[in-house]
Amino acid sequence: SLAECMDFWLEYLAGAKPCHFPRLPREIQPVTDFLNSVEVSLGHPSPPRKLCALNGLTITNLLQIAWGVVLRQHTSSDDVCFGTLVTGREAPRPGVHDIVGSILIQRSCVSAHSK
């Protein structure tokens, strides 16, 4: 039910605060009227894959951990919360693989770092 869903998320995210990046000074704020991309070489993929295999992680998990560390640094907060968009094709629902169109799920990632 909707009430049960709301109760779950209220409990799961209790105490979570939004992670806002500090604003850039006006003189170095980027122009936002166009899109841009940057290609970055991360080197050979073997070391991250080996790290993941040794720790039972996926590359996605590793990137989420890295993003949590970035948020922690930039927000000066030990506890960070962010969302990630994933496919819903693995959802435990009958007939999910027969659905035509996109299935997207917004997942919440909460990372609490102890000192």
C-alpha cells in the first residue's frame, strides 16, 4: 500500500540530509546554455576489476563508493545520501521481462562514515 511504502522510506531515510555542493563563486560559474562532454582515460580496467572481484563488488558499486567519498569531501559531512537510476528489468515481478518500454528505478544510497 502507499502508506506502507511511505513508512518504509521515511524510516530508511530518517536523519538523511540532502548533499548540496558548495556554490561556485560567480566569476568562475560555468556557462550553462550548452552541453559539453569530457573524455577521461582511467587507464587499464584490470586493477578496478581485480579490486571488485576481491571484495565482492561490481564496477557500479565501486563508482557509487567513489561518488559517496566525493560528496563527503565537498559537503564536509560524514553521512551522505544520493540517488542512482537503475534498470528495473531485474525486479522480482512476474512478467517484467515481457514489458515493452523502459523500466527505471530510483534507488537511494545512504553512506554513513564513522570517525
